[in-house]
Amino acid sequence: MLLRCVDAVEAKKILEKVHEGVCGTHSNGFTMARQIMRFGYYWSTMEGDYVSYVKRCHKCQIYGDKIHVHPSPLHVMTSQWPFSMWGMDVIGPISLKASNRYRFIFVIINYFTKWVEAALYANVTKLAVSKFLKKEIICRYGMPERIISDNALNLKNSTITEVCSQYKTRHHNLSPYRPKMNGAVEAANKNIKKIVGKMTETYKDWHEKLPFTLYAYRTSIRTSTRATPFSLVYGMEIVLPIEVEIPSLRVLSELKLDEAEWFQSQYDLLNLIEEKRLNAICHGQMYQKRMMRAYDKKVHPREIL
């Protein structure tokens, strides 16, 4: 892959835009260095520069991960094709009310592509969840084979059961003794909360950052698939604002193509989408095995006497 070499001034600007710009995710150094390379930029000290930048970022220090000891072995769930299995959950209530009284974020993630949809609500009712599933999931991505949620009354009720029955979708509920078993959604929730928190300037406008948060999440490389959700859904990478301001190699290359050549290049990318998805499955399975081994090493089984 050909990359455009940038000077120190451009490198600093790219770091700022990618890390904490309008659609920045405040991700760690190694992940974002790889992402910058995927956008078509390169400089010799990029990974070290990014690690140093993250260490100096105030919001990254505030929202850093905490380490916990896990009491039971890890069990994984996999999806074999896009949009067949979704997990849904609710973030909230958020103590700092938005200016329009939103207090909850309804989140639903596709297990295969890691594509996330979300919506803001003052109260997440069963009718709101039902309408969201029909309008934003079924009408856009087709009928899911399975939906996974916890046992909250707004997610497990006769209305949701009726929707699932109508569209021949299985609704699985997690054990009430271990609601965190829906790991994909829990991870997405954690990332969404972090990104929203890092993007927010004043607490009253946090709800306005959700679209940019979803944009950032969908265009960031997921460790489990080694791909962005956007590329696994659409077959190509999104053009970022920084790529227009400081043209990346692919932007410069596409400017030289005539209309027929451009259409052919996009067609070729779409033909590779199945290969990308197969690679994502392989990476996902290997990642899950590594996670299980690392997780289970820290487990101290508890026996009930």
C-alpha cells in the first residue's frame, strides 16, 4: 500500500484531528497509528508520537480503563453473516440532563460487522424500542435471525415478543444473575460513553455529540475484526474531513481518474467485500480465542458450598 509522507507540521495537525477532532475517538496510540496509515498518511515516528500525544491528553487520563478480577470463565458468541445477530441495551439514566431532557441512549450493535445504531430518549419505553427495531433495523438491514438483550422490562415484554414473532426473529434474554454476558453491547456502551464524554464541552449539549460519536465509532478499526464497521458494511473506507483538508493518497489518486475509471475502481472494491468479511470472521475467531486464554488466566473459580 502506497502512503503519503507528511512533514512535522502536517503530522501534528493530523494527530490533533484524528485524536480529538469533530469525529475523533481518543483511541490508544497503536490503534490510531494503524488507522492513520489506512487513511494514507505516514511519518517515521508516528506510533511514538501518538503514544506521547495520548499520554498528554487530559480526557484520555480521565476516561482510562480500570482493571478488575474476573470470577468466572469467558464464554463467547459469534455471528456467521452480517446483520443476522444484534445485541441491544440502554445507557442511562444519565445524571446530567441534556438541554432537551434526554437521559437515555438506546444502543444496538451488529455482532458481525460491529456496526452500531443508537438513539436518544427521555424515557426508553417498549413502544420506542419496538418502533426503533422496525424502522432502523428491519427496514434498513433486513430481518435479524436473533436479537439478544437483558431482562429489563422495556426490552423484554409482550410488544417486543410480538415484533420478533411477526418477523420470525428469535429473542434471547441473558441470565438475570449475569447481565454483562452481552459483551459486545457492553463494550460498545463503554466506548460510546467515553467518546461522548471526551467530545462534550458543556454538559447540556452532550446529546448533540451522539451522531459524531457514532461516526467515529463506525470509522474506527475494531480490534476483533481488524477492520472498520463502515468497511464491512459498505465495502470501502469513508473519506474523513482531514483527507479533504490535507489530501490523502487515495483522494489525490481519485482526482486523476475519469468517471468510467472511478466507477470501475468502486466496483472492484465492492467485489472484495465478501473477502473482507471472511477475513473479519477469521480475525474475530482468533481474537476470541486469545481473549478467552488471557481472560481465563485471571479467573479464580468460586465454588458454592
